[in-house]
Amino acid sequence: MNRFAVIAIFLFAAAFPLAAQHNPYEIDDACYPLFAEADRQVGMDGFEQANARLLEMAIAKDDTRAQTLYYVERLKDLTRRLRPVSPSTNAQDAQVIQYMEELQDLALEFGYKEFFYYAFELAHDHFYSHEKIVRTMELIEEMKRKAEREKDEYVRWMAARYLVSIYVNQNDPVSAKTHIMEALRIYGSTSNAVIRRHPVARLYCDLADTYPIGHDSVSINIQLAREACVVHMDSLRVQYCLAKLAAFQKDLVSYRQYRDICLEDPRLEDVSRTAEILFRNIDAIVFDKDPSKIDVSGMSSRLREVKYVANIAEKYGYKDEAFMLEKQLVAFEESTLSRLNLSKVAELDARLADLHMLGNAEREPVKVSRTLVWIDVLVLLVLLGFLVFLYLSVRRVNRTNRHLREINEKVRLADAAKTRFVQNMSHEVRTPLNAIVGFSQLLALPDGSFSPEEKDEFAGHIINNTKMLTMLLDDILNVSSMDSGNYRISYEDGEVNFIAQAAISSTEHRLQPGVRMYYEPESAEPYHFRTDPRRVQQVLINLLTNSCKHTAEGEIKLSSSLTAREGYVTYAVTDTGTGVPASEAEKIFDRFTKLNDFVQGTGLGLSICRDIAERMQARVYLDTSYQAKGARFVFEVPVAPVEEFPAQNRNNETKE
């Protein structure tokens, strides 16, 4: 089943809730057979003629919905025809965007906003299938911005549901959770009858999957899903979640009951394509007591379910097998990251090449403009012949020349900056890529060339360099997102110590040999405050990563305080590294600034920290009063920020 088929069904169901005519698409009965024929011909040679007949009849019947469907089918046909082509060309991508925008303009003009977001799905499917990840995420961010500006609750509801489906398919539960909470918040507060008709059981099931399987919120959200069941698929999805939870809780009677109900249902594959494999693996653990039967090789597209198997194996005492499953999970993730990173590198390289061509194109008009100015001067000299006019003309030409020199200098500086950036990034990206390729070649040598310990070491180097490459590319994308205005702060409840410990766990692998990293809270008691936990954690990870690069011995300490500054949570990262001169305290937060060119990195990490802090009404700075060896960076986060939207219906948002 196509990974976006479920989304398409949902959007079309929303588009056609009732049959006002005698067909399920609410179009004129004379248009319906022509539409059906055009839909059958999508991707085939007879499509254009069939779709043209649909448009002709739609205009004759003055049926605006059928006219909109003509543009829907046109975009579907284009993306279908381009699907076998890999990679697509810039011209083909531009045509997809053109068709998408024309469909969206017409959908808004006629008032069919559901088609506005269906156009996004078709375009997104095209870029995602060609692994153009940067463009895919830009398209998603564009849709999010338009939905946020839209005052219509129904449009924001559809956008949130669509984004949930995308992030669930991409195995990104953190991003999915944000949009699940947004959808539930809209559903809980709306009086829109169309929204209220939609079942929300799946949203609660997806929300349960964003938590660790043993977390209390899992059972709470499954119960909420059970209470919200409307259609059969809702009940089947809840039974599937209950089966996994019962296995983890060692309630084997309930597990067998829920498992059998799921396996007997022919639509189980619509809930999860790997459900049967998951149940076979759980059976091997809980009934056969034979962990050697565990095989998750067919579950690489469902990383969450691989995690379930590992957690259940550990719960039943098979720690070695659970550890091996975690390693396989990392391998699945690294394989996906490696493929996506290579795609990102290729796409970024193509964009830089386009920028270079654009720079050359911008210089040509400057030369033409200068020639035209001199021609004007000569014409004035010939026609007027007066010294006064010549004097005035020369003054004007001089002013123009100065302006042109300034423009040329800006172009030269921009070209030089672009060249330095490309050279720097080529070096930074090539270093981990060479390491990944080199160690992969060593692992590919015949058995006996290296010991198992050496192979494990090589694998560790591959994983470390892959994460380093991901960090470099994420820095670039974060900066691009901030510059384009797409970077958003999403407020929810966060816990001070949990955020800090998560940041420590994410950066421990970057420590240099012999260096100790630890967390020292002012209070071990949990403290919840209103913030964006992901952005706070990102700043802490960047600060800790910076300390790891510059600390060859000693320790790195992350501390937190609720009293250092009233109304703020104060995090501090203190290390025993090379330190930073007080005179450079602000310069290090500039983009592409590196005090040591021999240290790996883009010079963007601290700049990103400063940008995120400003967007969160927070403050990050170097503590120049710190006199001991090393450096101390401070991050002050407000506990009661001014949010971008009213924090209403917060109880719906925090049912965890």
C-alpha cells in the first residue's frame, strides 16, 4: 500500500462527505463519468483527452467542483508520470510546483480548501519519492505557515492531521506529537460540525506511540482512543495497541485475546504492514521462550515496532537479545540517515551550483548597464554640445560609476564568501564521508582480516562519523530555516532535569578519551515549566558538543538552577578545555566563526544557540567572570514566556 494512500483517502473523504448529486463526488451527474474516465487514464497516453472532456463539460454545466477536479487530475497525472524518473530535473520540479499553485489558487477561489492541502500532498509525494529531502521539508514548512495564518479551524485541523501522517511515516514521533496535540486541541475546543464528525481514536493511538512503552501515558491514551472509537478501523487499531501493551505488562491472557482478534481481521495490514511479523517475534519471546527465533529484518520501515520487540525482550529477561535488537535498530537508523544525508548533500550541492550561476548572471547586467550609461553620455555630448551640460553629465556618470563599483564590490564579496563557504563545507563534509567509506571498506574485507573487537571499533567509527555528518547538515538546514522565517517555537510543558539528562545522553558519545561528563542539578525534585523542550535541548546539545570539541582532559559539567535568576531556569555548561578569551565573548556567536580551524565543525553551533534563545525570549552567553581553567556558557530560559498564541484548552494539550 502506498505510504500516502491513507492520507489521500482521508483528504478525499473530507472533500466529499455527502453525495449532493447521484455520485460520491458531489459533481454534476453528467461530469461524473468523464471524471471517472480521466482518473482511470492518469499516467496513461489517453489522459489529456479524457481530462479535457471533463473540463469542457464542467464549464458547460458551470460546475466549479468538477473544474477543480480537472486541476487535481492534472497534477496527479504529472506526478505519476515523473515517478519512474530518478532523479527528477529542475524543470520537472518547477512544473510540479506550478501545477500545485494553480490548483491551490483555484481551490481557494471556489472555496474548496480541502483541495488546497491535497495539492500539498501530491507535490510532497513527488519530492519525497525522489529523495529531495530539503525541498520536501521546505514544502511541509510552507504548508504549516499557511495553515497558521489561516483563521479557518477546519483548514488548521486538516493541516495538523496531514502533518501527523507525514511524520509518523518518517518515523519521527517527536515532530508527530506536536501536531497530534494541535489536532486534539482544535477538536476539543471547536464547534465545527464537520470536524466533530471525524474520529480521533487514531490520534490517541499515535500519541500513545510517542511515549516509551512502559510510560503511564501509553495506557491513558489507549483508553482515550477506546472511548473515541467510531468505526471498525478505530477498534482494530486500539486492539493492536492493547496487544502490544499487554505483552509488555506480562498479561498473556489479554495479549493472546487481542492478538487473535487482530490476526483474524483482514484489514490488519491497513493498521500496520509489519503487524504479523511483530506478533511472531513477541510469541517467540513470551510463549516459545526462544529468543533465537526473533527476526526483525522485515521491520526496518517500522522502527517503533522494532523498539517494542527490544523492550519486551528485556522485560522477559533476554538482555543480550534486547541489546542486539538495539544495535539493529541503530543500524536501521544509520542506514536511513546515511541515505538521506547523501541525498541532502547532493541537493545542497545542486543548489550551490545554481547560486554560482546566479552570481554570474547578476554580473552581466552590471556590464550592460555601464555601457548604456556611457552611450547616454555620448548622446548628450553630441546633442547638447554645451560645456555646462557636459559637466553635469560627467558628474552624473561619476555618481553612477561609484554606485556600480559598490554593486560590483558587493557581488565580488558575495562570490568570495560563497566560495569560502563551499570550500569549508566541502572539507567538513568530506572528512566524515571519507571516514565512513574507509571503515566500510575495511568491514567488507574477507572474514579473518580483522578480529571482532576491531570490527566493532570500525562500526563505532562509522556511527560516530555519520552522526557528525548529520550534525553538520542539520546546522545548515537550521540556519536556512531561521533565515527564511520557517523556524517555529512550540510551547508545551517541560521538565528541567529530564531535558538536561536527555542532552547529556545525546552528547556522551562525542567525549574525548578520559573526559568525564555529568549533570549537577540544584534540586533533584522535578520542576515543570512552559517552554519548547526540543529547542532547549538543542541549545544544550550544541553547548555540550562545543565543550566536547575543546576539552581533551578533565570534565564537562551541566548544571541547572531555579534561583540564579528569578523567573528563569538557568543552565550552565562548564568545562576544563582550552577556554575562550574575554575579547572573543561575542564574536564566537557570529556565524562561521571558529577560533580553531583545526577543530571539526561549521562554526554555526553557537550562532544557532543565540538565534534559538532570542526566539524563546531567553539568553545565552559566555560567562567572562569565570576565572578557572576552561569556559562556562550560561543559558537562561524564562519559566513563563509570552507565547505566540493564547494557551487555551491546555488540559487537552497535556493529557499525559
